[in-house]
Amino acid sequence: MESRPATAPDQLAGMDTERLRKRFLVEDLFRPGEVRLTYSHEDRIVVGGVAGPAELPCPGELRSAYFLERREMGVVNVGGPGTVTVDGVRHELDAREVLYIGRGARKVSFDGRFYLVSTPAHTGHPTVKATLDDAEPVRLGSRDGSNERTIYKFIHLKGIQSCQLVLGVTVLEPGSMWNTMPCHTHERRTEVYFYFDLPASDRVVHLMGPPGATRNLIVAPEQAVISPYWSVHCGFGTRSYAFVWAMGGENQAYDDVEPVAIGDLR
């Protein structure tokens, strides 16, 4: 498991493109038969990818008897039909469906292509599967703004219950390329974006950094970007796409954001 340190906003100005990518972009998430994990010290979020069949390991860095001894996890199917088996119970997931796994699950195995997000947890919640029909949809944007999109909220205060993990999937309409604009920061949470469902030759230009001093990352499909509390997180693609957004931190209030006016971006 790779480890990423936390970053202060005043460190950003001294980072060239290579250092910026190494600190915030998670690139190598999928290898056949492996669970690939990256541990961020930003709110101690772990992100990962699996191209199964494979079992969830317990990296030594966690200092735990099993991965979910003190953690919870959200699993998103980003491929074709697949299965996740949790302590002997098999869960079938289609594309863009989500499985929440609560603290205390001892053995987890995967057969398929899944994106993983894990946060610390103080208590256990039941393992729950959700389809797109189960999610709470929010439709935002406009055609002339090139940002028509549907936000599917899966793990949140009014949906699947968790300790601190909040997770959903946003799907852009054909012809729309912008996400999360006007943008915002989260003073009390870290957020991670995982971009998928666009051709391998296309890219998303992801904006990050303090609102008055933004930087950009060129993101390929099936890569993730870690956004600390002080960083905006938004982007535009060379064509439409989907992305998983996941947060961990002080609270689970979906609308707890610090709005940033478009005119204030630099």
C-alpha cells in the first residue's frame, strides 16, 4: 500500500507538475488479480482498485488484524457485472452499483472491476447494496453551460448509513463536459474524485488548489484525485464521463461546502 502525506496549501507553489501528480493523483489502480491501495494522510482515506478475482489484503501499515477492523468501505462497480463476497455472503453488482461494507467485516473478496474508498469507523453498520434506482438523484446544470449531470447519492445521511464515509456517482449527459462548476471547498472534509466511463484516449482537466491560486492535473480514465479541505475540485473533459465522489472527515452533511464564485478563481 502506497502512503501519501498530508499537504499544506503553502506547499503547492513549490511543486512542479511531476511532484503535483505524485502527491495528489492516484494513477495505477488496476492490475489483474490485485487489490491496489493508496493511503492518504488527508483524513486517513484509503482509495483503491481491484481487477479480480482477488481478496482484500490487510496491509501492515494499518496495524490491524484485518482491513475493516477499524474501517468502513464503499465499493463501486466500474466495469461489467461482478460480485463482492463479504464474510461468505455474495453480493452481485452491475455497473455503477454500490456496496457499503461496515466495520468488522473480516473477509472480503472481489470478482470484477471495482473502485474502493475506505475511511476510519468508530462503530459497525450493516453491509448494504444499492442500485441507481435506490440512490437519491439530483439533476443539475444546463446544456448551454455544458454541465448537465445527475448526481446519485448512495452513502449519506438520508441513504446508506455509515460512520463518516459519504459517496456517490455523478453522470454527465452526452455533450456535457464540466463538473462541479461553480466549485467549492470542504473546510471539514477531504474529497476524492475518480473519473471513469470515457475512452482511454480522452482526458479530464481537473482543477485543484486554493481558489486564488489554482493548478491543474491532466487525468486519464480510471484515475483518482485527492482533494484536501483547502482545495477546489472541478474539471472538464474532452468528452462526457462519470465520476465517483467520496468524502471523509468531520461530518456527513452533503451541503456543508464553502462556495467559490467563478469570478474569484485564479
